[in-house]
Amino acid sequence: IYIVLYCYIPMYGAQIAFKDFTIAKGIWGSKWVGFKHFERFLSSPSYRNLIWNTLNLSLRLLLFGFPCPILFALLINELRTQSRYRKVVQTVSYAPHFISVVALVAMLNLFLREKNGMFNNVLRMMGGTGYNFLGRGEWFPSIYVISGIWQDLGWNAIIYLSALAGVDPELHEAAMIDGASRFQRLLYIDVPSIKPTASIMLILAVGNIMNVGYEKVLLMQNDLNLNYSEIVSTYTYKIGLASGITDFSLSTAIGMFNSVINFTLLIIANTLSKKLSGSGIF
């Protein structure tokens, strides 16, 4: 029922992307214009920059953010004999996930501001000069990715810890009897056990490459970093809801453009995963 109500029924409104939609005329009464709004987006001066910024953030987060929970889960799993220390580390790593996006960005502003920011105070103590980190566009992707990894590292590691918990202890005992080192047991027992899970998570991550959440990016934006921080989702939000003259047709067309790219990448990633590892989501 949930999927039907919130996923399938709203697809009825996707036809707005192919019409000059006005609220007064409604969906059916609005004029059909075909791919007009797709052409508007693809021919707009900001199109290339929006796509590049979106891919830049997504690929960086995929490249650096995807392996980190796997490595963290493997390290936590090795703390079998130190249960108290393990629980403390897990709790500390999970906690940032429950910080709201607004609070997280507020923390970034406090830590990174040019005057009296913690990082700049440390730089000055070491003889350096202060930097306006959030005001320098070239720093924006790195700040976004690093803060995202810090916030979701422990939470994303849960699914891999669950997979590692299902490994038969007798496999490790047999490997120890055969003289396998700790690293060899991690490499030949633990890593293969989470490989199917990692493949599925990678497929899902690839299928969401164009879906960079706009809330955090929007809150981190300012006039100085806009050329680096304006992405497809923030642009869609601004022209669809936040601007003085809302353009529902154009924003719907951009959203559909995103969905088509994500769906294509999902099919490709799933096909490659099934060929290379034998596992996929369908």
C-alpha cells in the first residue's frame, strides 16, 4: 500500500514534464508541448555546470565514502575479545548519524568560519593564516564528502557487521589450526563473506549517483561557492518551489531526466555485478 500510494500514484504527475502546466488548467487541461522543457534544460547555460557539480559530489562520495564503512566494519569485527571497547567505539561512530542536517551544517559553520573557527584557530597557532573554507568553492566538495563520511560511517557499517556476524566461527578455528594469520583469515574468510552484500550496496549507490540530497548542499551554499555547489537537485528546488515564478514543468522534466539516468546506471551496474560476482538485486 505504501509503495502504491507514494511511488506509483505520484507517477501520474510525471506528464507535467511534457506540458505547459498551469494550476488553473490542471494536468489534463494544460497544453502538451512534448520535449520542450527537456530541451530548455539541456540548452541552458548552467546545464554543464550542474551536471558536473552533481557528478563531482556523487563520485567523490562513492569513491571515498563507499569503502570506509566496509573497512570500519572489518576493524570492529576484529575486536572480538574487547567487547566493552567495541561497544564504545560503535556507539561513538553511530551517534553522528542522528544529528540533523541543520545541526551538522551549523557545526561546520562554527568549526570552519574564518574568524574564531576552531580549524582556523589551530592554523594560526601553527603560524598559518585563516581561510574562509566555506567561502572557497574549491573546498566545497571535500568538506561535503568528509562531513558525510563522518556522519554516516558507523551507521552504514551496521549492514556489513551483520553479514560478518553470520560467518561460521568454525571456519576461523579451522584456519587457525592450519596456521593462517589474523590478516589471512580476514582476507580469505571475512572479506568473501561480505562480498555479496557489498555488491548490492554498490549497485544501489551507483543507481543513486544523480540523487545528491539537496538539503545539506542548500544549507552549505553561499554566494562565494555557488559555482561549485549548485547541483541538479538544488536547481530543481529553486525553480520549482523557491523562485518567485514557479516552473513546475521544467522542474518535473529535470527530475525525470535524473531518474532516467539513475535507472540506466542501475541496470548497467546490476548487469556488470551479476557477470563479475554472480550477485545482483534482480
